[in-house]
Amino acid sequence: MIEAHKEKISKEAVDEWFAMWETQERAIHEAHHNRDKAVKALMEQAIVHYEQFIQNASNTTDALQVSETYEVLPINGMERLQFVKTRPGQYACYRQLDELFIETKKRCARLRLKK
């Protein structure tokens, strides 16, 4: 298991990361509502944002590995992320990514209390 980096999951760091997601989420929601084809590109940017946080918050400099377990990821997080990456233009993937962001934020809060 790749453990979380305590300083990188501070409340301030997580809030800043999540605020960026909220901005992206509004744009993605609007694009889905308008059936805009740009939603795929917006989702791909959000996926990169999510992956960068997981990598940064973990004690590793390597790219995310499907075979690894990351302490900051929620239950089945890697499998769910792979699902989102396969079809980023679908609404179900957008909802799943939103849940991953929310659950990761909560997990970071629990890890801060634990460490």
C-alpha cells in the first residue's frame, strides 16, 4: 500500500484541490445539460486533476499504477477511476467521478484524524 503524505492531505490542500473540482464540475454539468460534445475534453481534464492529486498526496513520484493500492483512494477507487477513463463523455462516468472526488475528500479528512 502506498501511504498518504500527511502534509499533502492537509485541510487547506484538500480544500484547494476540491475547489478546483467544483469549478470543473459546474462546467461539466452544464456541458452535459446542453449535450455539448466538449464534455469529453472537460472530463479528461478533470480526470487528470484527480490523478495528479492522488499521486501528489501519496508517498510516491511514480505515475498511478492500477496494480497498486493507494491509501487516499476510496473503496474500489482504482476500478472506478478506470471505468471513468474508458468512457469520459458519458453522464454515468461524470457522476462516478463526482463521487470519487467527494469520497476522496472525506477519506483525506479521516486520514488526517488517524495520523
